[in-house]
Amino acid sequence: MTTLDIQISVEEGDWLSEDQLDAVCQRVLGESAAFLKREEKQPFPKTPTEVSLVFTDDASIRAINAEWRGQDKPTNVLSFPAYPITPGKRPGPMLGDIILAHETVAREAEELGKPFDDHLTHLLVHGFLHLFGYDHIETDDAERMETLETGILASLGLSDPYGDTDPV
């Protein structure tokens, strides 16, 4: 059994309460970890693996995006792995940080015609996979990551987010 120690910080934005976010994150990230362990044969440490989630607003994520990625604009989700990791390798005791911006997530959900919670779930899965070394820069890597995302989302009862839309 994979145990995740999920640390949540609500800094800015009109998010759910920390207790509600914790319940969502436990379900989504717990299933994501179980899926990776089952489908990817992902080795996990025997001790709890920590992940930090920061829920903020567009202004904050824009500043982080500008500083760390050189892109002076808000984005939906940023992931910062604690350690470099290759997909399929054992993660360390700290996975890293996932940061989400409420306004961008809400706007995208509306544009996609999806419930906010469904889009948030997708972005949590997407950010979580980045912490395991998955990315979408090269076409083959993007296909692998999208396949994992759609599999995890299906296990959570959600449809393929890439069926009719561009990737995140």
C-alpha cells in the first residue's frame, strides 16, 4: 500500500475549504498512486511519500511561472519535483510541489464546458504525473503521459480530457 502524506496550503483564491480540498486530493492522488503502482509497476518507498499542494490565484502563479519558467503569464498548474526522477524509478520520500491557480482552472473549466471539480481532478493528476518524471515535451512522452492521465481519470469515473480538446 502506498501512503501519501499530502500537505495542503490554501494561499489565495476562492477555493474549497482545506478539509474539502484534502478529501479531493486524498481520493485523486491516492488513486493516481495506486494506478501507477499497478499499471506502471511504479516502485514506491515503504515509508510515506510526501507531496505539497498549494492552492493560489493567477497573480501568485504568474509570478512563480515568470521566475521559474521565464513565462510571465498565469497558468493552470505548475509542478516542481523535489528530485530529478525518471518515469518508473523509485521516488524519494518527498515528491515535490503542485501549485494550482483558481481563476485559470475555473476559466478553463467553463471554456471546456466541464464541471470545475472534474477539471481540477484532471490537473491534479497531470501535476502528480510530472512529479514522477512524466512530461509532454516530446510527442512519444506526451502520448505516454496522456495515456496514464486518461487511465487514472477513467478509474476515477471521468472521461478522456483529450478526446475533444488540446492537451494541458
